[in-house]
Amino acid sequence: MKKPNLLKCLCFACLAIMLSCVCNSAEPRILIVGDSWAQTIGALGLMDKALAQAGFDNICSVGEPCALGGTRAAQWVTPEYGRKIKETLDAHPTVDMIHLVIGGNDVLRRIKEQNVFEVWTEEERAREWDAVARHIKRIVLYCLACEQVRHVVIAGYDYLNAATAQEVFALLGQNFQFGGMTQAQVNQCFIEHERRKRDLALEIEGCAYIHNLGLMQHHFGALPGAPKPGGPPDYAPFPGGAPAMPMPDAAFTPVNIAGKEYPGDGIHPNEEAHLVMLGNAINVVYKPFLQTSAPSATAAAQ
């Protein structure tokens, strides 16, 4: 990706200041951790907007410095990134929940230049997805080991749009050809990734999973009859939507490159899509947490 120019940096800085002022009147309860999807949520204040829409305008979230575009689960298990989480928690003692959006770049790193259904056996693919899941498990356990953290919420991804990503990122000098994989095959890689995240949440006390596969197809009505992804305790149907199809174009923000308009980049959803996913998270997980719990005793004592 291109480095942000000075104007963009100033805009983000001003936005961060404005969001900080808003959060001063609310209580920080949720720390957003993860990659570019997490960074969009944090930078645009989307978690706070979704919370306010759900009637929780007395609660806000914290994104900086733990929502970092391009990061992988493999990075967040290192001491450097662990310190970012710990230092941010120390600075915000009322935060007792983690919203974790991670693993997508780990999967993309494995699939964006090769057809893993040709170069890897089924057992090799399973080992690769298991390796990503082990990193995510370590992140979850690290967060839960912090005294003030009561819940870690693993947020799922929705289907990408492989054809759009191939064309747009090629213009940006990046290879997202997926080794010629079909949309269904790219989706299957993410389905396997999300299945492991779901299973982690079912295994670990204090951890929850948000199932988003197919949510945009359902929300935008792109595929009549596409089922909404299921929630806990059984998450049926899993996956949701039509697992051979991408997120619809309406879930992305159009971009113009070299005088040609594209329906987004095929990977990063727009604000409406994020708000729908966050609304799903609030309804399924956060609302019960927030209605039944105050900040941790540790925070109250401070």
C-alpha cells in the first residue's frame, strides 16, 4: 500500500483528537486490537457509533495503538506487540473487553500468490490454518491473563472479493492472483480459518466469537435467500450466505485508479459494512456483557 500523505495524516490526527474528546464523556470499556479492519473501526470511531446506536452512548472504545493495518497474528504474539496491549490496558484501567480482528493477513500471506489446493495437500493446508489459530489462541490467552480483561471477542471476517482484489492490487504493484484459485476456493480458506476461531472461542473461558461469513450477502440482499450467519451456541448455519460467492460490491467503497472506477479493493469493507458487523457483535455478545457488568473491580479501585 502507498504511504499516507501529510494531509491524510493530519486528517487522522484531527479525527483521533475529536474521538478522544467524545470518549472523555464516556467510559472506555473495549480495546480494539488487530489489522486494517480493526484500524478502520478505531480510526473512524465505528465501535463507538455502533454502541451509541445500540443505546450504549455512555461507553466507548480505544483503538490506538493496537489497531494496526497490515499486522498478522504472528506479530501480535511477540513481546513488542504484547507490550502495546499491556501498556494500553494500563493507560485505560476501565477497559475490560478486547475486540480482536486478526488472522486475515496471515491467511492472505499464504494464499495471495499460490493455489494452495494445488501446491499443498489437505493435511498441509490444515497444518497452516492450525498454525494461524495457535497464534490467535496465544493472543487471546495473553489478553485474558491481564487482570482487568474479562472477555476477548474474536471478530470474524466476511468473504473477500477475489476478482476485484486481483485487478485493483495489480495496479498498486501487488500480486493478489491467488494462484488462479476460484472465489469458492478463496472463500474455503477463510471458512477454515474462521472455523478454527469459532472453535477457540468455544474452548476458552472468557472468549467469544462473532460469525460474519455471509453477513454482507444477507444484509445487502445481493443473493435472495442467502442465510444470515448463525450465532452462539451452535453457530448454525456455518458458514452463512453462499460460500462460493464474494461480499457484494455494495459492501465496499468505490475507488478510482488511473481514471477507472472499481467497486472497492475487494478486501476492505466500507463504513456501513463495518457497522453491520459491529451491530452483530453488540447484539450477540457485547449487549449481554454490558447489561450485566460494570468495569472490573481493579479499575474501580483506581
